[in-house]
Amino acid sequence: MIEDVKISGAVTNANLFKFDGLAKRMRIAGVEALIMGCTELSSLLNRIKKNDLKAVDSNIALACAALKLLQMPKHLIDSDEKF
């Protein structure tokens, strides 16, 4: 899936179908949240939420950490997009 995004810039329907199956198996195994440590996985955030999983997007986490380091106002740092 990551390779598809890197090459074509999009996630195919076939990969989304595979991801849905993987998400179902993860939920059955007790997984509650995913850490999306690869920038290409950010494109799956809505799909992860659709599959009733929580997600931590590394892009958003990094941006929030940078804003905190810069001592930006709290309302700019807190985001529902993180989870």
C-alpha cells in the first residue's frame, strides 16, 4: 500500500479492501489504535476511523510537537485530527 502511494500518489480500491480486512483482524485481536509512522499512511486516516480504530498520525504529532516547542497558543496545538 505504501509503495502504491509513493509510485502513483493514490491508494487503490484493492488496497483499501485489503486494509479493511486487516483492520477487522486487528480489532478482533484487541487493537484499539494505530501509530501511523509513515507519511504515506496519513492518506488512510479516514479509513482507519471508518474501521472503528483510533490513529496517531506521525505528521500531526510532529507538527503539534513543533508548535509546543515554539510555545504557540494551546488552541493551535490541540487538534481532533490527532486521534
